[in-house]
Amino acid sequence: MTVQEMRQAAQNAVIRAQAIRNLITAENRSATDDENARFDAAMNEHDRYIADAAREERVAAATVTGAAPRAGAPNLDGPRSATTVHDRREDKPWESFGHMLMAVRAAAAPGMQTADMDPRLLRGTPSGMGEQLPSDGGYAVRPDFSDELIKRTYDTGILVGRCKSMPMAGNNLIINGIDETSRATGSRWGGIRAYWANEADVYTGSKPKMRQLKLALKKLTGLCYATDELLEDAPALGSLIMDGFSEEFGFQADDAIINGIGSDRPLGILQSAATVSVAKETGQAAATLVPQNLAKMRSRLWAKSRKNAVWLVNQDIGAELGLLKLPVGTGGQSVYLPANGLAGQPYDTLYGMPVIEIEQAATLGTVGDIMLVDLSQYIFVQKPMQTAGSIHVRFIYDEMTYRFTWRVDGQSAWHQPLTPKNGTATQSPFVTLATRS
């Protein structure tokens, strides 16, 4: 096993341990004995692989010249030379992402021999069957660059970083949760009940109802062609690909969180059965917003979500927001406060909750033009982004091809709205306003 494989095995062990911890946290309970045992086994496996990798790296970093004398034999040649630490190119970090991509291009050139390739490309390349095909010009980008792409995706995306993020060890994740759809007595936690009793009364049993949330990775892809002129400038190449694709992946992830239809992509908030829709006011004009809309949307938001909730709006709703006032005597009080104004906040606010303008919101008057959401109740799972390059796809055009694959999935942690103990108006962490037309 190579050092790269050891470190990957260690990372996989941590992912398994994190999945156990996240499940326990999501269900708000203590770990079982079996879960504790599996968690400890995964972390012990991680520690073992890390220690093995460190030992291999120490051996690789030094070369001992000359053999040690046999025990008891005279040393006829005098003292042996000391350990020599030499500068190994394969152990050096890449100068930049652009330099890495240029090395991929050079390695994929016709007639290139393995001995002449940058040795940093060959670390972790499988000798048998695998996902990387050096013979076809495909080389996986180093994990640190893949991690940087994902980090920038989170930075450029507005919503994905606010979701409940969970790692995945395999291609599917099943989360066990409580099937609670009502807070009426006998329905809390899906059926748990507590009873007032007199002395010597017989205890009455109850139990929770469970459900499963299933997530399966979907594939978000990107393909980039780089001309020879661009390839001559490594910083420009790295910057273009890093900035362009991280922003595009961030945009697509945010769009899926709002508008995703499921199937081959995440299931978005607007398609979720858990989302509550507030009806327009009687006689309300088309493509308008009135204070009653906002007050009713807030009343349908699950109370525990108010500390995390944000208003997501299309930019063209701004004029409507600025004119909203609650009637007070002969005047009125604004329900919308600009950023760093009376609210003293970095975002505009409505009822004390931030207002965030996003491109993925629908235009004024359409469902999704304004949404009140708690994204901590939306689960977003992912695997590290995979990147590879090939010279063959656009060979006759003298262009290099770079491929990006990010496998993700997401959906609401709720499967339907919650009916309160008193009253009939359902509640949810996701609230929208019906079409006004």
C-alpha cells in the first residue's frame, strides 16, 4: 500500500466515524454500545494508517549509503557515511494549481515516457484497475486542489454553506429519524406519551415512530478546454479554472437547494412536501407584496427555526419591500430595515431576520420570489471533487481538456409540515408565498 493509499484509507475511516457521530447528533440521543465500538474501531484504524504512512515517509525521505557491518565483523573500510537526506521532487508541493494542470498536459503528450513525467503526477496511480487512466492522458488532481475548489464553491455559493453538511463514505446514506407530523398528545415523537398516574397504577407503554431519510449521490460535472495560449501562462490558467468553476458549481448547488426536482439532482425546497405555502390576500393585486403576506409567512415558520431563518428574495422584489409599512394611527411603521440602518445588521432585515437576495429566487409575483427558510433543516451531502485532464479529447484542435466531477445530494430533513398541538395551521422550516396573479 502506497503512502497516498494509506492516507486515503485513514480519511475513509474518519468519514465512517463522522457518519456515526452525525447520525447520533441528528437523532439527539446517546450512542449505543455498538455505535461506540464502531466509532472507536474507525478512529483506531485512522491512527494506524497515519502512523504507517508517517513511517513510510521517513524511510522515503532518507537514503542510507553503504551497508552496516555484520555483527562481530571488523570494520575494514573505516566509518560508513551518515544518512543522506536528499531533495525528492515527488515530495515537493505544487507551485500552483496552474502548474499542476500544465504538468498534466505535458504528461498526456504523444510519445511521453513515464520516466520523463513529473513524478508528482504518478503518486497514488493504481497499477491495476482503477479510476485513473494515465495511458489515456487522465490524471487525478491532488486532493488539496480538489479541497480548494470545494472551499471556493462554498464561499461563492450563498446557500450551500448554510445547510447541514454531512460526509458520505459510500454512494448512499440512510438517516434514521423520528416520524413526527403532529404535536397533539399521542403524536409527539411519533407516538411517545407520558401519563399522570396515582400510586400503584399500572404503567402504560408507548414508543416513537421512526422513518428513514435516503440520500444517493448525484453527479454535477464541468468540462473546460484550454488553448495553447492560455496554457503558456500557469497563473492565468489556474485562476481561470479555480474562479470560474468554483463559482459555477456554487451557483448550481444553490439552485438545486431551491429548485432541484430530485431524480438526477437534489430535491429542492420548492419541490419538498414539507414546504408550507401561504395564500395571497383576498383582492391582492398581481405581482405585489403586502405586510399581511409577511406576517402570515412568519406565523407559519416553525418557532424553533426563527433563530436560524433567513428571507430569500429575488432582487426585483426590493422596491416592494422598501414600501411595506404596518399602519399605526395616521402613519405607519416600516417592517423592512436596510442593512446597517436602524437594524444595525450586515443584511437587510424583516421581523429581525436577514433578507438575502439570490438569483435563484423566482421573479416578483411567482412562487419562490420570497421564501422564509431555515437551511439548517436541509441536509446536503457530498464527496470530494474529482478533476482530471486529457490531451486526446480535443487533440486536433490543439486544446487540453479538464474535467470536473462533484457528487452531491440534498433534501429537506422534514418530509411534511408539522401540525401544532393547538390550532390547525401547519408549520415548517420552509415557507413560501403563493402566486399573486
